[in-house]
Amino acid sequence: MRALCIFIIILLITGPVTADTMNGTVVRIVDGDTLVFLDQTNTQHKVRLAGIDTPERKQPFGKRATEHLARLAGNKPARLEWDKKDRYKRIIGKVWVQSPDCSSCPMTLDVNLAQLTVGLGWHYKKYAREQSEEDRERYAFAEVEARTRKAGLWSDPHAVAPWEWRKQS
């Protein structure tokens, strides 16, 4: 009996997190890691992209991060996967869209990951434990690769993480 209880506890701790999924349209880009999602019932949801943090609007590369997110997802059909809201009542989630170079493809582009891949954000390690192991590894790898290539904000050797920037403001 004790072994069964331990097994159940381990399963609960390490088992897959079930996420809610919504289909809809990205109707507005707020900044490089926040957007407004209109679901199929015409309800708008403010969404903070999970697992990443991008430069603030007035921070170097903030405008580029916002513009890149707009090119990827702005006014496009999207799928939102989420399982949490933050203290501001924003959904914390992962947004999927069609790849810009394939209009007949399914929604296979992880917008959150795409921001990291081009060097316009940090993998938000403070919340990494809330990600699946696969996402944690992908997002961490994307940041390392972008840093190595000196892509986007990593071209600045003195890039300041947004959480540090916010402390200074």
C-alpha cells in the first residue's frame, strides 16, 4: 500500500500538466511577450507568453521584440495552450500559429520559442519549473544558440534582462 501511495504521489508531481486549449485570433500585440487573443466566443484574453521574458518597450530591443511578435502572430489565427493566470489575471500560455512561409501548414510554430530563437528574449528560468521538460530544454537551448550567434539583443554585450531593467525603473 505504501509503495502505491508513493507511486501516486510521484505520478502527480511528475505527470504531464494538462493545459486548456483555445482556438481564435491574435487581435493585438501589447509588447514582445504579451498579446490579446480573441477566442471563438468573441471573448478577449490578455496573454503573457509562457517561459520567456522580452525587453520592455523602452528598453533596447523592446520595439524589435514587439514588431517581431506582430509579424509572427498579429491578426492571425492561433491556438492558445494554457494552464495558469498570473496576478494581473493574464493567461500564461503558449501560442501556436502557422509558419509565415507556409500558408497551407497547420499551426506548428511556437511563437514563444520563436522569440528566443531570433534573440529577442530570455528563457524565463524563474518560471522554468512550470514548463514541461521538453519546453524547458528547447527554450534554454534556443537562448544559448541565440547568444552564441549574437542574434538580436545578444549583439549587445551588456544586454540587461527585463527583470533587472524593471528593478531599475
